[in-house]
Amino acid sequence: MIPKADYEALLHAAEEALEDAADVAIYDERKADLNTERALPADVTMNVLRGSNRLKALRNWRKLTQAELAAAIGVSQGFLSDLESNRRKPSEQTSAMLAKALDIPGEWIEP
């Protein structure tokens, strides 16, 4: 037999351990979610935060001109300019070609 105070202390410690385990499980789940997504490079993120379009920031990160990237995917420089200024949205096919030409994951190209 143990004193009632010791028993209650053990119960309290067990409850805290369960809460801690739940917190750890939530943390692990959130961390796993982050690991499935590939983060943008820091330079690209900084340019986007400064107001640059993501596609333009990615193109500049790869050190390509609009003309070079447009030629690589078979569109006009004007069309690429429209994409970068949000006057047009890329189709799924264009997004895939951009991702391939920029050698980046497809999810980095905004829909």
C-alpha cells in the first residue's frame, strides 16, 4: 500500500505524460507534413516577399532571361511576360514545361 498523496501524485504524473505524448504526436504529424513539401529556396522566397512574381523569382534564381526561358518551353517572350505579370495563368501543360525547364518541382509553379 502507498499513501493517498503518493497515489494522487502518480495519477497526476500519468496524466501529464499522456498530454506530453499527445503533444509529441501532433508535433510529429506537423513535421511529417512539412517534410512532404519541398520548400522554395531562400533567394526565391525573399524575392517573392519583396513583391516579385514567383515565376519571375524562379527564373531569376536560375539566371535565365525571359527570352531564354520562353525559347526553352516553346512560347513567346511576350507570353512569358504575361505569366510573370499575372495577366495570364499557365495551363497545366505550360506549368509542367516551366517546371522541367527550370528543373524544379511542379508544385513550385503557381496554378
